[in-house]
Amino acid sequence: MISTKPYLVRAIFEWCVDQGFVPYLSVVVDSRTRVPREHVKDGQITLNIGPDATHQLMMGNEEITFQARFSGNAFPVAVPIDRVAAIFARENGQGMAFEIGATEDEEETAATEAPAAEPAGATEPVAAPPERPAGGRPHLTRIK
């Protein structure tokens, strides 16, 4: 069965464009993600996928592909749908965030590095979301 995620990403993209907003895509980068690595920070990259910033944008059920300029150089971008963390409007931050599953590489690493056993019923404290600064550009904060 095909995930609903690619359909939701396309719907939010279309809503952004219809409203005159610039759609941004937040991506958790892995070995299958083709983006300029010098622009990746903390394993993530945020991409402007608006019609004015991309060329040949294709939003499929498995992958989003397009060409964009980074520091003046054209670069072919390919993002697997399962690595999309969020799509949102730059102007107001409205959009949708998604959970990102572990990649095969991360699963193999986790399997070889067995964590210490925790007592039953142990939970991590839940931190309050950070306060949004007054004014300025909106931003998306992902809370796990």
C-alpha cells in the first residue's frame, strides 16, 4: 500500500503556491539523498521548492526531484519521500511535519551498538517547546 505522505506533501505544496507562499521542504539527509553536502547542517537541509527556485520539479510517490541553484551553480536534487521531515510556507510556517524512520545504515549501527537495559517503566522527561521569538521570520522546530 502506498503511503499518504507523498499526497500530503503535494497538497501542502499546491496550497502554498495557490496562496502565493514559498514552499520549503525540510529533509533529513542520508546516503540516498542527493543534495549539495556543504549546505547540510546537523544532518538536515531546508530546500526552497517554489516554482521560481526549481526547474523540472517532479513530486512522485517515492522521490522528489528537481534542479536548483546553490551558490550560483546548478545542482540536480533527489530526495526520497521517506526522508522528508516537513513541508511548510516560508511566510507563516504553516505546513505539516512528518516522522522520519531510521535508515538501513542507522538500523545496522543501532543493532551492533546494543544500548544498556533500562528499568521497566523508565521514561525520559518531556521538555517544553521553546518559546517563539517575537517578530522575525517563522521557523519550524521539530520536537521528538
